[in-house]
Amino acid sequence: MADIRFEGVRKNFGKFAAVDAVDLEVKDGEFMVLLGPSGCGKTTLLRCLAGLEQVDSGSVHIGDRDATDLPPRRRRIAMVFQSYAVFPHMKVSENIGFGLRMQKEKKSVIEERVRSSAELLHIEELLDRYSSQLSGGQRQRVAVARAIATNADVLLMDEPLSNLDALLRLEMRAELKTLLQSLDATTIYVTHDQIEALSMGDRIAVMNKGRIVQLGNPLEVYDNPADTFVGGFIGSPPMNFLEAKVTTNGGTSSVEVSGGSFGFPGDVAALAGHSLLLGIRAESIGVETAAADGLVRAKVIVLEPLGSYNLVTVRCGEDTLKVSISPELFPQPDSDIWLRLEPTRIRWMDRDTGVAIHTGIEKLATETAVVIS
Amino acid sequence: MALRRLRIGRALAYVAAVVISLWILAPLYFITVAAFSTFDAVYEYPKQLAPQNVSTDTIRVFLDSEGITESLRRSMYVAAIAMVACLLIGTPAGYALARFKFRGANPFQLALVSTRAFPLIIIAVPLAVTYLRFGIDDTIYGVALAHVAFTLPLTVLITASVFAGISYELEEAAMTLGCGRFSAFRRVALPLALPGVAASTIFIFVTSWNEVFAAAILTLTNRTLPAQMLAALDFSPLPYRLAGGFFLMAPALVVIFFIRKYLLTTWGSAAR
């Protein structure tokens, strides 16, 4: 039960800035995901919060305390490591009770909490085993049970699911999310898996090269990326980017891509003076089987039926795009289809800086999202 | 066909294992048998495979010989001092080498290895002169110091590799769970390193127990067992030599017997 504040946190390894002036506030009880490719500084930022790395400048606050110079044991945190770090010379029960023993809790309290934590993770029957007698998934459960047993204010997770096989990861993702909803600890969760981030986080901080490039809820980050990096990193398939030109003739504007052109209804003043990239999600592209006004022709390269939708890779002029279409539509390779690049679904980016440019006509998913509670 | 070849291969491996084991064990066995035979039986040919008249005559004669019990006690002192000193200095040094990045770590490691590159005989005279100058010649502490000097570098290297094999994340996990730097070491790294540390302890003990050269040149009256035996070897009877051989090898065997569980877990897990 504590909020967290990073203020201008910097951490260098030699000349390499692993974390570069990061400001971030995490609300009490929030599930915050740090997402980014390997080497982006997300784990280092987490370790700065844990006290396992000393920050070079800036400060870290946990609750109302300045934790910048506190050792890990005084920060009231618990951490789940990527390798699980289950102590091999202790039984599962001793592992789970380790933190409580260090806090000099009464024996009866320790026993009770070990039992209840083990129950939450469904590992009651493993309490007398050693870590070498456990499977990877079981070890992972022990590591989580050990972390929650101490009732820490803040729960830190460093890629906890990355060493599990795909099926187990899927299962554990939902279970972990359910479990963490029932605790009121503030959680910081590091991952490079964008699906994990989208599916679990209250908010996602997308990191690249030691900086936070976008902070928002999953829908926001997915639908309205702050730059080409976020658009290309999040989503499967990633966002399509095409070089584009916008021209205004009289009162009407039109967009020109290498495969053709179409009308653009909005105010294009914001786009003037930029070399542009047109970004659009695979599912935002409309597909028609015959030519019509405002459509761009594309040639099908390959069709991948995926059950819930069909993914087509198409060639549109000089650009290659991924388009997701109805699972009942089967355009064959070398056939032509016509694409509708819906202006309200286009996310404009500056080609040189990669930063998003807003025209004001974007239809944002966050505005139409329905929350049922 | 392939199966048969496999079986032949296995059989050959077993034969080789038996031959190599016999090569090492047979002398140990005959020394032990001789040490527990009567005085006369030692001279008998052909040798009996099983001990005929078990007796402690030979041993008693050996122990009653001039200076033997004293040198035996001195050997134990020296080995004990060497062990304690090496563990107290070597284990932390090995830990530091494994865990911390510091300037000169690699040259330091190389320097440690290079101490083994010089045969002792090269430094024998300077060593003796230095000992005389400091007035620590002919003392068991002087011999212990020499043994520490010989074994410390390898102790550091062995414990460094043991600690390097223990994930630092385990200690970090302990730190997030309420341990300080030292208590994380004591509760997590040290228990896990114990087998390896035990292995290096045996190494120190056996090296010191059997070390003869430095002990012989650095002492005159306060000799350790090997030095004492070396001095008496030329003019002592066969039973004396065999009983002495038994005393040189027995402690090492006993120690290895009790500590072998740790040896196997260290090396077995490293091989996996």
C-alpha cells in the first residue's frame, strides 16, 4: 500500500545510460507494466526501485519516504526474479517463510502465512520439497508465494513468466492477474512481451533506450502510439507504416501513398511542413473486392488463416502491409484487393523524428471504450 | 552389431576403471596390511594378500621411534593453522573475486595462478634466508606460514569459482526479503558454497600434511611428520617406512571419506 515516484532517475553503466532521466508516478494499488525490448532499461529501473542498483542521480520515493539511499530490506518491497531465485538449500516452506523469519515474526504467524500464501498459489502439497524437485512452473509459484508472504507495500516482478512454456504462460497470466487483483499491493511488472503488458497492466510505460516513450492504459498505447517505435513494438502484427504525402487543392485535401491516393476530410494544417509516415493498424484497414472511389489497390502476397481472422500480406505500390480481414474471406496470392485507409484510423507520424502528429479527426478507441462494472 | 560394439566399449571402460583403481588402491592396501602386520611378516615374500597375524607391533615400533609422536602432533598443528588461515583469508578473497568488478581483477587472478608456475626448489634458498633473518626458522608457525603461502592462491581460485557458480540473484532475493549484504552472504551464498569450500579445505589439509620440501629445509628440530620421516628414511627399517607411509595417507583418506558427499555434489553438479 504505497504510491511510487521516480524523479529524474539516471543510471549509467560506464558510458552507457541504461536509465536516462526517468520520471514516473505509480498510484497506490496500481498495476504498472514496464514494457520494452531487451536493453531498454526496464529491468534496471526496477532494480533501482528495489535498491539493488544505486541511482546515479534523481530520487526514488516509496509512499511518503525518500527511498533513494535505503538498502533493499528497508524499502518494504518484495521481488519476483526472472530466474525465480528460489533458495535451493531450503524447503519450499522455508523459502516462503524466509522474509517473515528475517522480520522476526512469531513462529505461529509465519506458519499461518506460509500456509495461506501456498494456498493462494496452489502449492500446499509442495511445502516439504526442495527446489530441485520442482518443475519450472512450480518454482515460479514458490517465488510468487515467497514475495506475497511478506505483505510488502510494493511487489516487483521481473519477467516472471518468460521462462515458462507458452501454454503455461497463458494460464499463469490470468491466474497472476486474478491473484494480484485480490491483493492491494502496488505492482510493477517488467516484461518484453507486449501481449503480457496489454493483457495485465492498468497502465503501461513503454520504454526505449533508457527513456519512457509513452505512458498510458493498454488501449491508449495500442490505439494511439506516441511514436513509430511504440506503434511498431506493440501489437501483433505491428502497425503498418507507409510513406505518404498530403496535398491540398482548393478546399479538399488528398493523401498520396505509393499505391494510389484518396481524399482526406480533416484539417491538414498540423501536417504541413513534415515529411510524413502514415500509420495504420492491420484491423483498421477496410478491404473491398472491387475498385471504387477512395480505395487503394493492393496485390495479395500471402494469406495466413488464423482462425479468428485471416491475415493477408499485401503489396501496395512500394509498401508491404499486413491487413487482417474476415476469417471467411480468402483472397488468393496474386489476386487484387482494394484497401480503404480510413482517415479517422490513420495515425500520422513525422518521418524524421518518428513522433505522432495529431490532426484532430482521429477516432480514438479510448473515447468509445465501454467499461462495465 | 552396434549394440555389441557398445557393450564391448562399456566392458573396456570397466576394465580400464578397475586397472586404474587397482594401480592407486593396491599400494595403499599393501601399506595398510604391512602397517598392521607383525614385524617379521613385513619382510616375508611372497606377500600375503590378506593380513595373517594382525598386530600393532609395527605401528607401536614406529610411534615409539625418536621424535615421531611429536612430529605427528606438529603436523596436525601446522595443517590446522594452514586450514584456518586459508579459509579466513581465502574464502572472502574468492568471494570478492567472484562477485565484484574491480580494477585489476584479471591480473590478480593471473598472478594467483602464476604462483604455481615456479617449482619450490627455485625459491628454497631465498626462503630459508628470509626465515633466518626474521627468526621464524625451525618453528611450526614458520612452516604453517609457508603452507598457507603455497595453498592460499589455489584456495582463492577454487572458492572464487564456487561462488561464481552460485547465482547472485539468490543473494539479491535474500536482500529484498530483509537481509543485509552480510546476512545474505551468510544465509544463502555460504551454505550453498559449503561443499566447494569443504573441497578446498581438504586440498589445504592434504597439501600441508604431505608437504615435505619446505618443512625439511625450514626446520631442524621442530620437524613435521614427512620431514621427520625424510630425515630418518635412509637409516630406518622397512616396517618403519611402511608404518610411516600409513600415517601419511590415513588422515587424507579419512577426511575424504567424511567429506566426499560434498565433493560429489560440487563436482557432480558442475559436470551436469
